[in-house]
Amino acid sequence: MKLPIIAYGDSVLRKKGADITAEYPDLNVLIANMFETMYGAHGVGLAAPQIGLSIRLFVIDATSFAEDEPALKDFKKVFINAEILEENGEKWSFNEGCLSIPDIREDIDRKQNVTIAYFDENWEEHEETFSGLAARIIQHEYDHIDGKLFVDKLSPLRKAMLNNKLTSISKGIVKVDYKMKFPAIKKGRR
């Protein structure tokens, strides 16, 4: 089932997610719904806060980048209770976007490598190091479960220049081809 994606301005996007257990209700259904929602919005990653759940869960499918990075050919993963252990390497810039912040794309600097500990959907524990686009997507989604957004990495001047667009997004004044929930609308303001 495709779920509505929470738009910029909602407080759930600013909360640090809580760890979950293997007994989390209908976890496999939630994961399947997250992938379906992500695909329906043409995304490569989706974190639980983006669908209104303040938990440490995100999904990634980076296979669409396999042409640029062949190692991503089968890169589809679930990250539960993830903790970044280390980020290292050169910082590099890449044009990022976010399903919760449609129509805004900005060049964001991130470190080239990330080492992360997490559980997969079968509750098997992993500690892995990823590089390049895989690392970037993981860092972006990980920021979501820590209550951070990619626009937080912009300079104060650049963020100020985007303020009107960000406010419009929170009010639902944006065209998207997927379901969204807008914070200003749910409070009766538009």
C-alpha cells in the first residue's frame, strides 16, 4: 500500500527515531509498504519519519544508479536500528533531493565512505562499509532517523534563499505525483 509522504515542516521529521524490536507490529508489511511508497514516488530511499513514524528504519533501492556505479546493480536493503560508526574519506558534492521536500535539489557535501551497524529485515546484524552513491544514500536516509534534513547542510544564505519555497511546500503549494501530508494543511492553515 502506498502511504502518504510527510512534507517539510512537520515535527516528525525533526525527531530522533526510536529503536524497535523484532516484535514491532506488522514490520514486514510496513517494510513492503515503504518500498511500494518509495517506488511510487520515484525515490531511491525512504525513512520511517517520512511516513510519520518516529522509528529507526529506512529502506534503499539504488539499482537505478547501476549504470553509473555497477556495484549498485542489486543494492536493495533494509536498515533497522542503524548506527553510523564512522564517516571518512574526501568530501564530495552531489545534487540531492528528498521526497519530503519536492522540487528542491541542492549540491550537498558528504564524506565518501560510511561504516554502519544495522539489522536487516530478518534481524540479522551487519556491520558494513559503503562508498560512493551507496554511502551518500545511506547518509541521507540516516539523517532522517536522526531528525535531520539535507537542507540543514546548506549555508544559512542558501537556506534563506529557499525559505519561501520551503514554506510553500509545508502549505501544500507544490505539485507532486504522489500522496503527501502537509503540516500547515492538517492544522487547518493554508
